[in-house]
Amino acid sequence: MNIEGSVVLLTGANGGIGRAFVSELLDRGASKIYLGVRNLTSVQDLLAVSDRLVAIELDVSRPDQVAHAAQIASDINLLINNAGTAAFSGALSSSDTIGARAEMEVNYFGVLALSQALRDTPAFRPGGAVVNILSILAHVTLPVAGTYSASKAAALHLTRTMRAELKSRGVQVLAVMPAQTDTALGAPLPDPKLTPREVAVGTLDALAAGHDEVFPGELSQTTAKAFRADPEGTQAYLANLVHAIA
């Protein structure tokens, strides 16, 4: 897909990766970018940068806001599902399911609900594209972020299902699986980390190349290569990073 002249809805636009996407999309000539954010004041500085930016109040876990955003952004031909949340909790080590439910609501159901609401827009017609920002943890579980890993695994299967359903329409559906990234959400994870720009650039390059899945940046590619070479060994290593059960 060619970004030049595209109309984009980007969720989670106020975060580290979101802001990197805004910059890169503008540089590549997107004609309009809807910034989906829960708090409109969080992108006031971005709105001052370009008149091609339009802010939309959008919490993807709220059906009313999803429906409203779908009405406003009915002209998009590119949807980037970037909003995400992480509780950094285990399964049995957590005393409740609050964090896990929030992760599923945003990382899985939010992607599904917004995509369903926008399925009659140009993004879901020939030449359109949907990009889902996932994580390399969609493939391998990090127990210290176990429920997050589960939500991203669910979102990966959802992405592949969407791709199959949209194949006959000629819609590109791209799964993006970065390693740990230098953002507020990724702060608890160890170094080294990707820069948000590496994620944005790698994603849009893969979109332009017509790819289905991408591990953006050298760190993601190295981690993915290690997992493909020895999935059991990689999982065994990550299994050491686990919360204690009280």
C-alpha cells in the first residue's frame, strides 16, 4: 500500500509508538490522520504540527466511542490498531482477573470491535489495509507478562482470521510483532529496546512491500530468528522470568 494520499485512523496515537507513526505517516504523505485517543488534551501538541491531523476521543473498550469514531472516520483506507495495555501480571500469581480482562478488552476485543465497526469503509475494500500492532509475545510467552502474552496471541489469531476473510476483497492485513520497545508501556521490560521510530518505519516499509507479518527492527528480527531456531529453548529461557505465587 502507498501511504501517500492515504486517510488513516491510528489508535493509541498519543503513546510512544503512536507518535512515531504520526511523524512517519506525515513524512510519507498521508492526506489525513485521525488520532484515536482516550484523552483529547494528550494530542494538542500534535494537532499544532499539521492541519492533516484530526483528534477523535476513542477508548476501544467502549462501544459508544467505537461507534462514534466509525461515523467520523468513515473515509479511511488504512486502519492502524495500535492502542494497547499491559498489566505485567502472571496468571496464578495474580489475585484477580482485572488486569487480564483489561488486556483482552483493549488488545483483542478492541481490535475486533473497531474493525467490525469500520468494515464498510474503504480500508476494508480493494486497495485498503489494516495494521494490527501486536508483540513478539504473540508467539512466545513471557510469564512475568503472562496475561498480556495471552491477549497478543489471541490478537494474532484474530489478525490471521481477518486476513483470510478479507483476501477476496484485496485488503492487506499486516501483523506487526515488535520486541520490547522504549515506551512508557514497555518501561518494566529489560534493555535493549527498540525505538518507537524503528517500529513505525519497519511497519510502514512492510506495508508498502505487501507483507503479511513483520518483526520490525533488528532486535525483533534477532529475537524472532532465535525463536524459530529453538522455540522450546527460547520459551524455557523466558519461563525463568516469572512472578512468585504468594
